[in-house]
Amino acid sequence: MARYERVALEAPQGRWTETRLHTAGSAGLVGGVLYGFSTLLPETPVRTVAAALGGLFGLLAVVLLLLGIAGYHLRYGHRYGRPGTAFAALTGLAVVGIGVGLVLNTTTTIPDPLAPEEATLGGTVWFLSMLLGYLFATGYGVTLLRAGTPSRLGGVLLVSSIPLAVVVALALDAAGSTVELVFTLPFGLAWAVLGYALWRDDATIAEPVEV
């Protein structure tokens, strides 16, 4: 008869504890939800106050997303190797750019020198960083799917972020709704799913032991 014992999973980061896994996973989950729904929120007093305080709401989502990205990479980076590491780093840098754009957009009214009458510098930085982030995240999602890391749904959502945003944007535009509301949702939900998968991972598995 065999009994089961809990043994540690293989991971190069020996100091990566269960508590840190849960913390990073929770950060990714919350950050993904906040980011995903940030542009879907109505103009409430809470959002107005957040904007007046320098984009703290957006910065909170960005910081939590960065923690989630770092945690997921530290936990599973040994599975997907250098290509995935590069895409993770580039995605993280793009998320930082999103944060910079949010801060500029909510604390200044600097016009974009390339389109001074149409956009602010912060809005342009935000949009370009978001676009680059989605492109890098698509590559990262492919490496996650090929490496078989948890969760497969999160990898699929990363790969699908741009197509989903385009399809929904076209549908909303045809219906006469605001197109910009959908661009953050697929990317945010992808990281919420990956953060949840990381949060559930307690870095142990059950293996049979002969008795």
C-alpha cells in the first residue's frame, strides 16, 4: 500500500517560499482586475479623487501587475528559459511605461508634440506602452503555452489580448459605444488568471511513498 507525502517542486529559486508565492499571486490577481476594469469605471468621485492625487489608482494596478509578473517568472522561469525571460522583462518594462503614461496624463496637460491639438503626452505614452506590452505579452503567452505552465487559460488570454481587443472594439464602434473602454480588459484578465494560478500553487505536490 502506498501513502502520499508532500514534497517540494523543482525550482531554482530556493528562497521562493509559499508565502511569497501567495503574495505575488494575490498581487497579480488584484492588479489584473484593477487594470482590466480601470477604463470601464464610470466617472465616480472615487476615480476623480484618484486622478487628482496623481493617478494613484492606475499606479496601484501597475505595481501589483509588476509583482505578479515577477512572481510568475521567478516561479516558472526555469521551465520556459531565455525567450520567456526576455518576453517577461519586456512586458514588465511596457507595464512601467503604462504607469508613467497614467501619471503624466493625470498630473499634467503637456500636449503631445507630434499631435498637440489631439493628444496629451501622457496619453500617447500610455497608448504606445500598452500596445508594446500587448505585443510582448503575446510572445510571453506563447512561451507559457509551450512550456506547459499554469494556467493554460492565462496563456491563451495573453495571446488573444490584441485580437480580443480589436474584435470587441469593432463591435462597440458599430454599436456607437466608446471604443477605448475595451483595451485594458483582456490583458488585465489574463494576468488575473495567471495570478490566481500562482496563488493556488503552494510549491508542493503529492507523491506516492512505499510503506
